[in-house]
Amino acid sequence: MEATMKVVHIDAPGSIQIVEKPVPTPPKGEALLKVNYCGICGSDIATFTGNQPFATYPRIPGHEFSAEIAAIEPNEAGLEVGMQVTANPYFNCGTCYSCRRGLVNCCQQNETMGVQRDGTFSEYIVMPIERIYSGNGLDAKNIALIEPFTIGYHAANRADIQAGEKVLVLGAGAIGIFAMISARLRGATLYVADFNQTRLDHALQLGATDVVNLGERDLMDAVREWTNGDGMDTVMEAAGIPESFLNAIEAAAFGGKLSLIGNGSRETTFNHSVLLKKELNVFGSRNSLHDFKPLIELVKSGAVAIESMVTHVYPFQDSIQAFEALVQSPADKLKVLIRFD
């Protein structure tokens, strides 16, 4: 009798259920992983609601995860059955111009798990061995946070943030906070803006120098105060909405930098001459590049603590309630994990 497993399945925008599917058999060069924790990313919610511009349906969401190796062939990476791992969920083609230049994170045919291909909200998954990373003894919850950490880390690297810079992060969701932590690791002074005070309080606890609640104070008033009218050296936009992008342009200093992380679905209208006038350096940031191993080592070293990012944990059988709760009341939920028993 064929073994089965439960998965979260989004048939179409707004339609989500838990269904049974056969446990996959790993082909040569791939491993069978038993998922332990899976994080709900903003892109997963966007896929559920129909606001993810790259999503195709039907789809199993998810790409932030930790797992135990259930079956694996002998390999040069030293990965063995029983190890706690995570994996790179961005599948690149290997042949496009980006891939040929080593920019595999922005492959022209990129397929991200949970978006263009089935993801990790599944009791078992198979992954190419070359994409799997040992958690090196980290707790399974921390391992599940490595992938979203890489997104903020890559964005800080893209902007080449330097020690002493004043950096503003727009959007205090999980990715924005990870971007803030990443900029702090590079020696920057951090400021964070959001409409939700609970998230701003998290930012303060994790290293922000100051924050501004956009429902209570004008952003530019705060920026002028923080910078003596100079503007921010770097603005990291992590909300993905037109208003936030325009705020980023306004808040940046002349000769400043913008690092764009938020993935929006609405068009933005603006006079591009302001980019010329300010001579802004604008960096798009997509996925991550060679960041998994360094961040696993960084967290293991104790240089940064990230488990406090987790505000809610749901058992797998309550996955649908977790998705619905994030749609209905996301404000108090920084990072939500699903626990697989």
C-alpha cells in the first residue's frame, strides 16, 4: 500500500485545504526530508490571497523550513540520515545570462518553492542534495528562520551598507526586521518605520536605535530629526507598496542608497527626475546568494539571537487557521511557524 502524507494545498486564490498525497520517492541525487517546522512567509499569504504576482496554481506553499533527513544516498557533503537541515528553495535554470554570471538568485527562469513550484507545507519533501545545508546543531526553530534571514542579509549586502551609516527600514515585518539585524551586523545605526507598534517594539528589542509609528507621526519629521536634515544614507524598503517606495525616495539623502526588498503587486507613479536630482543608487534585491552557510554559522556562534522573532507556533492540523489568522489580524504576528509532529 502506497504511503501517504498530508500537505497544505492552495487550489486557487482564497481556496486552501489540507489534502493527502503520496510520500515522494527521491530520485538519484535527491534526499527525502521529514519537515519539522515551516514558516509562513508574506509571499505565502500573498499566494493564498491572490496577491503574489509570480504565483501559479494549484500550489503547495512554503519555503522557510527545517527538516530531518529521512533518506539520502552517500554524498560528498557529509549529510546523513537523522541530521537537521534546511535548503535553498530558489531553483535556477543554470543556463540564462544571470546564471552564467553566477547571479543564480535572479535567474531569469527562477522558480521559488511555494510560488512557481510546490513548496514545503508538506510532511515530506524531496530536495536535491546540493541544495541542502546542515543546521550544524541549531535548534529546529532557528533553522527554519535561516531562509528569511538570508533575504534581509542579501539586501544589506546589495546596498553595501557601511559602519556608521544611518539606515532606515520601512516595514517591520519579519523580512524588515531581518534586514535591520543584517544592517546592524555591518555597523549601521538603525531606524524603523511601520504602522504597528507591536512590531516596532520588536525592532527596538532587536537593536533599532529609534522607531516611528506612521499612524502617529510624519515620517519625514522623524527623518529630519534623526539626521539633522541630511536624510538617510540607506533606506531599505520592505513593505512592497507604492506609498512606501515613495517614502523611501523622499527619506534618502542626496547620493544615498535604496535597497528594495518588498515585492509589490501595484504600480507606482512618480517623477523619475528625483532619482537623478538626488543621484540615488537603487538596488533591487531578490532571494539570496550564498548566504545560508554564513548565517547558520553566525547564529550558531551566538553573535545574533533570532528565535525571539517567532511570536506564534501552530500545529500542522491548524495550518489553515494560521493562514486565515495572518490575513485577518497580521499586526501582532511577526513570524508564525507551523510545527509538524
